Amino acid sequence: MHERVKSQRVGTKNILHTSNMSQEAVNGVPCRGKVLTLDTMNPNVKRVEYAVRGPIVQRAVQIEKELREGAKKPFTEVIKANIGDAHAMGQKPVTFLRQVLALCSYPELLEDNKFPEDAKKRARRILGACGGQSIGAYSASQGIECVRQDVARYIEKRDGGIPSNPDNIYLSTGASDAIVTMLKLLVCGEGRGRTGVMISIPQYPLYSAALADLGAVQINYYLDEDKCWSLDIKELRRAVTEARQHCNPRVLCIINPGNPTGQVQSRQCIEDVIRFAKEEHLFLMADEVYQDNVYAEGCAFHSFKKVLFEMGPEYSSTVEMASFHSTSKCYMGECGFRGGYMEVINLDPEVKAQLIKLVSVRLCPPVPGQALLDLVVNPPQPDEPSHTTFMKERTAVLAALAEKARLTEQVFNTVPGITCNPVQGAMYTFPRITLPQKAIDKAKAGQVPDMFYCMRLLEEEGICLVPGSGFGQREGTFHFRMTILPPTEKLKIVLQKIRDFHQRFTQEFS
Amino acid sequence: MFDTCVLKFSQYSSQSRYSSPSFCHSVDGTKMTENGVATRAKVLTIDTMNPTVKKVEYAVRGPIVQRAVELEKELSEGIKKPFAEVIKANIGDAHAMGQQPITFFRQVLALCSYPELLNDSTFPEDAKSRARHILQSCGGNSMGAYSASQGIDSVRQDVARYIERRDGGVSCDPDNIYLTTGASDGIVTMLKLLVCGQGSNRTGVMISIPQYPLYSAALAELGAVQINYYLNEEKCWSLDISELQRALDEARQHCNPRALCIINPGNPTGQVQSRQCIEDVIRFAAKERLFLMADEVYQDNVYADGCQFHSFKKVLFEMGPEYSNTVELASFHSTSKCYMGECGFRGGYMEIINMDNEVKAQLTKLVSVRLCPPVPGQALMDLVVNPPQPGEPSYANFIKERTATLSALAEKAKLTEQVLNTVPGIRCNPVQGAMYSFPSLTIPEKAVREARDKGQQPDMFYCMKMLEETGICLVPGSGFGQRDGTYHFRMTILPPTDKLKILLTK
């Protein structure tokens, strides 16, 4: 808890002091202690938290082990509804994508007539773009050139013709990689000049983790739960104005569709955010990894890039922006491949050169992930043999997600003490839970109340969720994030169990 | 005014100190300009960006390679050059230079990617059995699921068994294995944990000169202090403990030395350290309380007679509990080198020895933020540490391919040393291992002057000329570090033998 406060302050001085003191201990006294201890390690790393794989998940993994070893539990399996991992929850890969990947891995299969021509054609093209025609060669650090060209064309098609320059595309090891790289470039300064980065509360905790690691100042702007987690410019302005007193706000991060909220921002809102970023001189980071995951009627994905350009040159030639996409979500769910890209807009050319240099140190993103991304942005077309199956599979996955989104909202809203906003998009629900005061008091002794709640749920039902405290929430409110990914039948059972648990829990602490 | 501050700092490339408060001024200045004057300046400029990133250099893909890529483009557009192709002998990328992947590995990877192929009779049973084993360890039996952040459990177990076999039975705990996105990822993560402190307490990290510039780049980015220890060119790039001592003692005056990095077999030097030397280094690290980082990605690439790979872990344990219970060590391996050359898969691991438990928890937490290393790379690593065994259908072919690749490399290592040593002005140490030669160059005084006039390092000037005249892309020694007044270049020995012969002639 106190760590969170520290991470919002500018001062690393407290931590450094600790470090200095340990240092004297080591120098002054003949010490048999280790070189690398909690006291002598990088203090920023200690401030990093990542709830999606945090303590509750570690406990879940332990329980799974206990189950395997024959321990008796009130359940036979642990349901990991903590992480947006579709395949782990039974979603099937898209056939075409895996066929091409197999062909790229073992090109002898190009002679095999079991594979459709369009898959072979894509594989040949990808291999032709690889050193020595092998996906085992390093690629250019910015990513395979023809893949970047395909990404640019995809963006143009998506955005109604607005041009995309392949030179502004950087392939990355998942979207996380590119997000961290951009933040790394942006964060500098000391004391009151330290870079501040605006992030939504709630947010996907990669952002808070990266800011802690970089020693940046985290500037929280609260999404409006009562208005379906929408973004309010007034709140952005409040946050940035307050922040200017103690840091140098330079960046605004937004996740759309939202994680954990599932909110899909309106076009008007996106315009307002862009206008705000320009007024306040902020670098915009638009995390759009869920761009195909839009379910609610009346909602549509509007890319920040598109809206920016539709606002005319006053904005489109000045606002600096990076947008991020990934192969981990949408209908593909190919998390393990670590594919992703970012598009940078209006980036200073000298900074661009620095960015290229920076990514070169890690050589290149994984080539299988780059190949996969190429297929995502260049899928089977209507006149191609794989098109029908591809569309069928894609539609089925997205329709199932939409169904589960609706079901989840519906069921949770029948539970007294649970309020669930519509899951407009993405892959999660982030319902608000009312906790009895007795439970809050009991928890406060050692745990954040929603962690206490979620731990109980895990121990009693084998369902692993992530407490809202891991994402951020308004003081005094509690939430949890659950994925909507388990297969529909299993999801129904999970929802039921949570409903029953909540009722029991409320009763126990009444 | 601000620009001067920026320029001054960008010249401090390798002796990077912790960033100076002068950058504060730049940032404040920008702010004042913003508030005081209606400005059209960008948010993110060279002056307002993270200053440590500016100090980063990575020569292996630096300016000379950018020029090489430009030349390739010009060639593809039909422009006439004194050469028909650019030969990228700058980077340790075996497949790009024509080396073939190992059949078995690619078969298993194809099976893992598209499990329908498990019904295909053209694949051998041992490949199918590995694929099933890997898929069963994946969420939803799919490589598309995230794995545990430390890496797939069964792969880590296989890695531990590999290490035990390699090290003659010295036990290995899978809990100490972290799979990574290439070895680079593990190396950077460890350095991140290690670097802290301010001013004269800032963490110092000892690295060899010459070194693989991932290290200097990571140290620059982290704002750590780089402590150079010079390898002995006259003695085949061997490591001298008295030189380690000299470097350390000098460094203690201005920083807090805490880590010692060593690459064995060496990059760029190709040197394979003797067992005695490794023992001495361990003893030194124990005595001086340094965290040891042993980069062993070339462990199968040993060519010279009388040379052998000795893993730091093995030697450490053979030195008895006084050392094996105390010395903190991280060793790194990768799927990018050896006989596999699967750079694009970004597979790797590190083994952590004697790490403090609380720090280990922090490490586990840190790697969780990036979710997991690429699963195809993890699968590949599993095959590398668990290859076909005698009696399995793929064994004969596997050994044949592996042997062919390694002996070709040994042949090319010898050829390279031989040919380069016939050239007056070039002196090449034996390429005992790894994938590179790092010969020293005598550059005529006139050329040195012309280079300086151009603002270029003399060996960069030399390499640029070579590139423009012959299309051969090498990396100047200045990119790796070298003693003042000496010049080198690093060239890979990877091109196919006949092409290599032509290259060496040129």
C-alpha cells in the first residue's frame, strides 16, 4: 500500500537512501551477505506490481499442484479466469494461420497437397522475405519489411484509405514490448521535471508496472463507472492540472476497447481526447489490441489514427501518437507467439532514429510472431480457397465472445451486491462488488479487501480472478476482473458459482 | 545552451556515468518555453527524450549496417556497383548465410504449429512424440496460449536435465531455470536487477574489452558504470586476473563494482577459456564479492585442438562448497548459435545459482509483466536440450546434420585465421570457438588522419571503404572496444565455404 503512494511521488530519494545505508553496511562490516539482496537491488523493480500474474495466481498454481498430488478440494479444477488467454480456455486457433506457420516452419510441406494454395502462397512470400529463406534468421530490427508493408496496407483499409507509411510501423514482441519501448523513450527529467504519464483508473497493469520500473510519475485519471466507464475530459484536465504541481506531464495513455473495463469509446470521446492531448501538449499512446472485440449494439471501434486524420491537418500534422496492436487478442488469441506492432505518427525524425537504434539492441521480434501478424493483416480474401473456413472460424469466435459478454453482464446483474457494466468490448468483465463492513475490517488486517474476497473464492471454488486493486479503482470501491473466455457451458457454471459464493460471503460477514 | 549539454553527453559513449542533473535543465527549459511562449515544438524531441537511450550504441546493427542496407536497395534498383551483392558478415546469423535448419527441429515445430499433422505419416514417431509432449504442457494444448512467465514447466525440467548431463551429474534445479526471449533478454533482466545506487555508489559492471555490445548498450541504458577489463590480444585474447584486479581497484574509486560479465566462448574474440582461467575468475568473484554473469551461448562452438568448453556452473561446483554455496552466478544460453542457428525464434534460458530467495521472488515478478517468452522459442529450446537419442528414428540424420554444421564451422574458422594471416597488416588470432574472427589491422597514418578529419573512427573508415568497394559488411573493432591505438574488425565465419574464400580474398 505504501508502495503505491511512493510510486506516485517523484522522489526516488527515499529508496536511494535505503540503498546507501545498505551500502555502508556492506563496506563497513566484513559481511558474508550476498551481493544481490532486497536491499542492494534496483529499487524500481521492487515497486513493480503486476496483478494479472500476481499473488493470487501464484496461489492458484499451488492449488493446481495440490490437486494433481491428490489433495481433496471442494472442486476438481482451477479455472484461470484471471488472464486474457483464449487458447488456454479452449478457443481454437484459426486453421489458416496455423497452416501457414507450419509451412514456414518446415518448408518441405510446400510439396504436400493437403495444404491449400493460398496458404502456400503466403508461406512462400514470408520465407522469401527472410534471410536464407528461413524463419530462423534474424529479421531487420524494425521487422520484416514486407510484413510492415502489409501492416500499413491493413491500416489503410481499416481506416478508410488514410495513408500509412510502412516506415512508421515497428513490429514488436507483443504490444507490451512496444508500449514499454515508447515509455522508455519518453521518461526523463529529475524532481519536479520528472516525466508524468497519464493512465486510466482502472488500467491494464502493464502501464503501472512499466512506470514503476522506469521511475516515471503515474498520473491517474478516473474513468466514470456510473457512465459505463466512459472518459470525461474534465477529469483528464483535473488530473493533469494537479499533476503539473509535482511533475512534467508528457504522455496520455488510453486503452480502447478498454481493459479491464471493456468500454468502447465513442468517436466524440476520441476526438475530445485528441483535442485535449494537443492543448496540453501530450504524447498520445493508444492501446488498441482489442480492436476486433466489439460486441455491444451501437458501439464501433474508431481508430485514433483515423479520427486524428479526420480532424484535419491542424491535428493530424501535429499530434504525436503511437498506436499498438497485437496477435494475442481479437479472434486470433495467439498470445504465445508474441506478435505485435506499433504505428508512430508525427514522431520527430531524430527521435525515430533513436528508436530504431534502441530496438536494434534486442535484434528483432520473434519471426514466427511476425509471420503470424502478416497473416492477420493479410487474411484469405473472398476469391481464395481458405476464405470460407476462415470467415466461419473468425465469426464463430467473435460471436461466442459477444454471447459470453452478454451472458456475463446479465448473470452478474442478478446478484445483489454485484453491479456489472455492459461488456461493450475486449475480453473482461469488471463488476463492482459490495463488501460487508465486517469483511473489509477482517481483510484490512493483512490484505486489500478485494484480494481477501478473491482469495476466498479461489480456495472455496477454484476460480481465479484478479482483484480490482490490481487495476486501480476509486477509494472505497471494490471490483474484480474476470475474463469471459471459458467455453459458454463452463462460463455459466463459473457465473453461478460466483453468484453463490457472493451470497455466502455476504451472509458470513453480515 | 541545452544543445551543448546534450552533445557533451553523447560523446561519453562507453564510460557512461549516471545521468547528470544538466538534463533537468533541458526538460525545465522546454517546459518554460511551452508555458511562456506559444510553441509548435514536439513533445518528444532529442532534447526531451530519455538521455540514457541516447548513450546507447549497438554497432552490430549500427551505421555501417544501415549503409549496407542502403547499398542493397541501390543494387536491387539496378544501380551499378563494383560488386553484385552485399555480404552481411556483420552479424552471427547462420541461416541468413545459408546454413540449413536441423530437420528434426523444424518437423516438431511444424507439428506443434498445426497438430493435424500428427496424423501425417511422413513425420517420424520421435518428432510426433516430442510435439505431443510439448503441446500437452501448453494451455489448451496450443502454442498460442501464454505459458507460465518463467517458461513451460516441462521445458525447464528438460533444460535442467540437459545441464546435469552436460556437467557430469552436477545437479540442477528446474526452479533455477528461467526461459527467456533469446539470451539477451535474460542478460538485460539480470542487469536491471543489479543496477542501483547514486554517485560514487552507482553499480559498476565489469565487461571484457572487446565485448559483445549488448552489454555496453544495456549498461548505458540502465545508467550503470561500465568497468572495462582488457583481454590479452598477445596471448590469444586470454583473461588475466591481474588485469581484472587492476580494473576493479581503479573502479572502486568512483563506483560500486558488483557484477562481472564474461563471454565464453568469446564474442568477438572466439577465445575459449581454459578451466584454470575459469577457476581463477570464480575465485576472484568470490573474493571481490561480484555477481558472476557467464554468457555461454557458443558452448557447442569449439573448434581448436586442445580447447574445450567448461561451464562456469560445473567448475564452480567442482571447486567445492566454499564456492558452490556462495558465489552468485547466472549463466546464459540460447537457440541462436551453436549448431541450431535459430536466431529468429528468440529462444533462450538462464540458470541462476545461489540467488537470494527474496530477489528470486522479485525476478519472478519482473518477468511476469511481459507475460512469457515466445512459445515457439520455448518449444525449440526443449528440442535442443532433448534431441533425438540413439535408437530413435531421427537420430542418425540429426547427428549427421549437427556434425556437418559444426565441422563446417571448424573448417571455416581455420581457413579464416589462415588466410587473414597471409595479409600484411592483418593479424588474426586463432578462432578457437564462437562464430567470428577479430583480426587486428594496421591502418596507415594517412588513413588514420583522413578518418579523423571525417569525424570517423579509423576502423570505421576502413570498414566503410571496404563496404563501398567490395560489398562486404563487417563491424569495426571500435564497436566492441579495443585498446587505444589499435584497430580491428569483426567478421563472421558463417558464409558458405566457397563464398567465404572469395570474401577473404577480397
